Amino acid sequence: MIALTQTSLDKLELLFKEQGYRLRFEKGSFRTGACMLQNSKVIVVNKFSSVDMKVQSLIQILQSIPMNEQLVGEKLKTFYQQIKQTKLTI
């Protein structure tokens, strides 16, 4: 189980960055904490969502995109393995 904390959010940001994605924290009219812009490598995170919603939304997106595991840094490998095993209920 992934902790829904700022530390987890920071690690998720690094994972996305390693995969070539750009996270933007902006206000939006979408309900979830984050969304991907038309299959681009830009993810918009609703800056007004709670930290736990942001973490859950980013995990959901991370699980739905193709990942190059060779790009995952040593510090994040264990965290990424936990994400792969996480079942989300949003």
C-alpha cells in the first residue's frame, strides 16, 4: 500500500520525470486530481485537490501508461514495484 503523503507525491513526480512526462500543477475544472492531455507527455494536476487525491490520480495514470522500467532510477525501483502491485479504489 502506498502512503498518500507529500513524500509519495514527490516520488511520483520523479517517476514521471524519468519517463519524460511533464507535470503541471494548475487549477482546472476536472474532478479528479490529474488528467493526461490528449496522449501527450503532459499531465495536469489540479493544484486544489488534496494530496491523497493527487497521489491516487497519479498512480492511476502511471498504471495506465507504458513504462520503460530501465529508466526507473535505483532509488525509485522499490516504490515503483509497490505501485505496480497497488489496487486503487477511487
